[in-house]
Amino acid sequence: MNITVTQKNPLSLTLPHAVTNLVIKPVMQGILLEEMPLTTTIHELLFKVIKDGTVFWVGAAVPFGTTDFTRIQVFFHPTVVQAGVIHASDADYSAFIGGWSSSLQRYIALEGGQLAASRVLPMLVPFTTMAALQRGADNMFTADPVTTLSHITYAIQTTFIPVGLPPPQLTAVGVASFSSGITAMRMFINAMKPSGLVREVIDFDSPFIVSEPAALTLSPGAVSSCYTQKFLANPPQGYKILPASSFANLTSYNHDPHSCIGWMMYHTAMITSVIV
């Protein structure tokens, strides 16, 4: 397998810089939620991955001071076409233009800044086309997912430590998704199962989607959790119910529970993450 990984972001993003996100304060389940501004310092990387001639794009948020690249988090954004609205076109993906750069790339700082408040390890954002959800060669993790991740983590490491260290050997992978990103996350989990590296699975409100079950997404040997507004009479451990009424005091995203869960709760999830 031939894989090349090239960093494409400008210095203004790759150098350490502060990012501020509004996040939901760590709270007990079922009470009125509050929000707060959270400022952290990260590096933002954007990798062009060419795998056997096919182009893929992966973002990375690296908290300032990161030196260990053997443990990673992976975050899957929602599908880029929703209810007929095209947020980013598959036709623009190869050049990473249009909605990919103007809309989807923001997930690097949006979620990565929240991670950096409590964890000093890289977070990857695999930018995922609609074609990639059909499996096959359009999905970067269909073949040799661990090798693919290893090339990316080595590219991250060499960005900060250019010489002297061998490629990092992955020891633990956490994975999360927001809303319809659950499809890409499940595909990733299935591809990674033989490796045993996935240790954590976090679902942000996929049960809000009518066609999705009100349940945990599982992976062998992993700790699973689900932050959702969807009620379940006898929720399993890790199923965290946040009723719509608890978002009444929030002002961000018009206190829409679905948006707030996906864009503001990664901070809370990372505080209790098992990937340390």
C-alpha cells in the first residue's frame, strides 16, 4: 500500500494559537445546563492523504505541549448532505474547496479546543464524503485502517519532532461522532475491530435521528457513552439523558439541544475520557 501524507495548513494555524469555544459546564445528568467560554491553545493541521492514488483529507488538533502521539481521539462530523441541503460537495473534496474549507474544517478547532482543556493528545477529524459512506475505496479506512492512522500520526509527530524518533506505535484510540456522523463512526469501528485499539466510543445525540436506535454504540473492549435528549426508560450505564428543558438557560445555537450537544459537550466528555 502506498500512502503519502502532506500538511497543508498555513503557519498561522500550525503554530500554537488560542481558540475560544462556548461549552457546556460539566454537569450532573438531568439538571439545568449552563455554558461558559473556554480558551485553549492548539495547533491546527490539515493533511492531504494520498492512498493508492485516492485523495483523502484529515484535520488534526494538537494541544500545545503534546509529546506523545501513541494515543489519539478521532471525531466524525455529521454527513455533508442533510435533508437535501449540500453543506459540502463530493465534487469539491479532492481540492478541499467550497464547503469543505468554509464549513467542515471548523470542526478541528471547535472540538479540538475542547479536548485541549483536559487531554494532551491529538484529535483527528477525517473529512468524510457521501461516497465514503458506501464503503469501498472512497472510505479511507476500508483497507488497512491502522496503517493509515499510523502514517497520519507519524506526520503529526514529525511536524513537532522532525528527526530522531521512530514512527509512533498506536496503543489506544478513542472515537466520537455527532448526529449522522454515527454512520462513519460505525464503519470505522468495524474496520478497526481486528486491531483491538478502540478503547472508547462516544455518541453525541444520534438517537435524535428518527431512524437511529436509542442505544449505545458498542465496540469490543471499549467504554461506550451516549449524550442525548432521547428518553430511554431503563438506560444502560453510559447513556446520558439531557432533556430539552435542561437547555433553556443556554443562549448559543438558539439553545437547540441537538446543536448544543454536538458542538458544546465534547469538553465534558473529554474530562471523563478513558484515553489518558
